Amino acid sequence: MNSIAVCFVCLGNICRSPSAEAVMRALVEEAKLADRIVIDSAGTGDWHIGQPPDERAQRAARKRGYDLSNLRGRQVAADDFARFDLFIVMDDANAAALASVCPAQYRDKIRLLMEFAARDDSRVVVDPYFGGDDGFERVLDQCEDACEGLLKALRTQLVA
Ligand code: 4NP
């Protein structure tokens, strides 16, 4: 493929998927692939449409050099399924919710983020919303691990 479009998906689009989006964007820019890999994020739910990421997610990310302040929550839209090549979800509930609104021909675009992790063998990125600050650090640790692996996988899909 000449270019690849990836959408990270969680429930609210204010904690996990914006964090993954920012981590992936930094890796893609560092790899000078920003013109080949399109990155976005969205939520399966509609509670936080138009809102900036959770303060705790922003603070944890800022400490590691990621700026989430310009991101705004949005809900997955019907035309996303044709537009994106991959939907990278955080947990099994995200996968099920997305599959339930995704046309059958596009369902194989849905993958769990942690499939791409090399160091952390957990299956999912746990929702940090109702927990403490350590949950947000863990989300970033998992995103950094898995997004490295995701970038490696995408490189193999891009033609030189
Ligand atoms: P996220 O976290 O899915 O990682 O953005 C959540 C944000 C908000 C809610 C749940 C999870 N909520 O219930 O409002």
C-alpha cells in the first residue's frame, strides 16, 4: 500500500485512544512516515463528543512529551469503516461495540492494540477512567510498547 490509515478506538475517546493516537503520531513522525500513515482516534460512545482528553491523561502524557491538548472526542462514524484500513481497539468490549456497527465486509479491519506489543503480554488496555493516576501511566506504557510493534507491522505493508 502507498499509505495506511489507522483509527484507534476506545469507549469515550478521552483517555486511551487519544493517548495511543499521540504516541503513534510521535513514532510515525520520528520515522518520517507522517505522509504515509494517517492516524486518528474515536470512541464507540457519545458522551464526550467535542471534549478534550481527560486531564489525568493529558498530564501523564505531557510528562512524557506528548501533547493531547488539541484532540477532541468524537464518536465512530459510518463512513469511517471504508476510510480507515485498521481500527485498533483497546479491549474486547470496544471490539464488540465496533463490530456491531461495522459492515460485515470491513470487520477484519478491527484488531486489539496489545496484539502488537512485544514486552507486555496482557490482552487489553484496561479503562483507567474510574481508577487512579497509575492507571494512566500504565496506559502509556502499553501504548508505547504496542505502537512500536504496530509501526513495525505497518512498515511491512508500505511499498517503498
Ligand atoms: P476511554 O475511557 O474509553 O479510555 O476514553 C473512558 C472515558 C469515559 C468513560 C468511560 C471510559 N465514561 O464512562 O464516561
